[in-house]
Amino acid sequence: MTSGPGAPGPAVSGSGAPDPAAAVPPETSPASGDAGPGRPSPVRRLVRSAFLLVALGFGAWAVASQWEAVRAGFARLSWQALALSLVAVVAALCGGMMTWRALLADLGSPLPLRPAARVFFVGQLGKYIPGSVWPVLAQMEMGRELGVPRPRSAAAFFLTMPVQLGSGLLVSAVTLPAALPGAAAPYTWAFLLLPVLAVAFEPRVVNAVIGFGLRRLGREPLERPLTRRGMLTALGWALLGWTAYGLHLAAIMHELGPSGLPAAVFSVGAFALSWCLGIMTFVVPAGAGVREGAMVVVLAPVLDRGSALAAALCSRVVIVLGDLLCAAAAGAAARRAAGPVNSPVNSPVNGPARREGG
């Protein structure tokens, strides 16, 4: 999930959120000269390889820069706990991918599972590069090879963030007080964003905002506006992702302090709130340091500072490993499933128009 669930960053609006329009390159749809879906050229393959190397380098740096503290934290955990935590992270990351895929499908590009996983997970490695524009640029370029118009990829990417942010704040507002009364009180200011973020789940408002942005850029409107059913599907996957992230943190906390159902419920809210606080910082790779600092504070009611720091650092390393595993597995699966390249007209991405509903 996410993210968070990232060179210069994107243009920033007055609210501190990146402006989607600033990250969208000039339109290159088939009508305006886009080559459409096809195999990447040697230059594109070279650029993609460079992107992966840079992303992996920054990801490794994020771990190595705090390795002594991470190693001390790992020494307090069993391999069984770490393995369970990693499995839960992979499930959570898959929930984030399905959230994005549901939005992309609702916009008119229903990607098959394996290609969707490859575009999402490989693109998400860009969050480790300073600046938050790299994941969306990577997803736009890889999606274009599958027939997804660049503006549609950008819209799905930027819609995923408020869906995850709104659902994360909602989850933490419910689970933290349920597990430990009063635990959410210091963060009331963050929960005040919930009514604003609720707008992200109203398709008419979102469609109007997207349409306004595209008109300002002098581009054609989206062919298929969002529907309420699509937004609710994305929300459902996001909630499942937060549950899995909570289990990931609960597996770590189990050997550092509290355990049992109340601790697991608290872990769900603690991780969700930490992620939401971290994702509000766009100038550092993947919210580096911010999410961990927030997690230490949020875990203070149930763990001493040393244990909370160990939990936060171990969580970050496990998530980095999960990102790498998902990207590698998705890339390998997509290559095995690759067949003849579909034309833009007959590809599953650009199939017959569906009837609008919801």
C-alpha cells in the first residue's frame, strides 16, 4: 500500500500536494503521433535499466545509512517474526497495486493482472529516488507500451494517493481509539483532513477536477470518467492493504512488547497514521525518516523509545525488501506471460467502451 505508502520534485500546490499537471509530459496519444503499445526501443530499455539501478542504489542507501541500528533491531526479532512480517508486507503492497489497478480500469484501461503488477511495482521503485515524480513517470512510460494513454496513467497515479491517504486516516481514526482509548487524541489535527479527503471518493467532483486540469493543459478530456463503483472498489482494496500493513507491524511488535488482538488492532492504526504523516512530505525519498519518526511517536503509548525505534527501522527494511521482491516477481511473471504485442485497437487496455454506472 502507499504508498505512503519519493532531482526535482513535481510542482506543489498551495495545499502542499504535487500538481498532477506538472508531471504529465506532452500528450502523445495515437491521434497525436503516439506510437501506441509496442516493444520498447533499445534507448527506452537503456533508460529503464538506468532508472532501476538508480532506484536500487537509493533504496540500498536508505538501509545502509542506518544499518547499525537496523542490525540491532533485527537481533531482537526471530526469523519467524521477520518472515511473517515480510509476507504481510507483500500482501499489503499487492493491495496497493490493486487499488491503482481498479482506478486505472475505471478510467478505461483494465490491464491484465501480470502486466499491471509489472507497471506498478517496477514503477514504484522510483519512490526511493529523491523527488516524488519518478514513480508516475515510470508508470506512464511502461503503461504507454501497453496502450494506456499517459494522462490516464497520471490520473490513476495521483488519484491513488488521496484514496490511500483518506482510507489510512479513516482506519487510524477508528482502530487507535478502539485499541487504546485516547491514543488518537494528539492527532486530531490530522483527522480534520478526513472531510476534505472524502471529496476524493465523490466521482462527480473528481471528474470535474480532472477535466479542468486537462482543459488547462489544452488536452482532450478523459474518455471514461470515474464511477462510484470504481472508487468503492479502490477503497476496498486500500482497506485490505492497511490491514495487511498492520499485521506486518504487529509481527514485529509481538517480540518487542505487547501482543494479542488489541496490539494487532493498534498496529493497524499506528502504521496507517505513520504512513499518512510520512506521505505528506514529498521532498524526501518515500517519506524517508518522516514515517519512521512518526511511527516512534505513535508507538510511544505501547513501546519504550528504543523498542519503538527498532520496530520502525525494521519495518522500513522489510518494506524495502517487499518492494524489491514484488518488482522482481512481477517483472519475471510478465516476461513469462508476454505474447505478441496487441494493437491499440484490439488490446485489452483499449477494448469496447463500457457503460457508465454509479
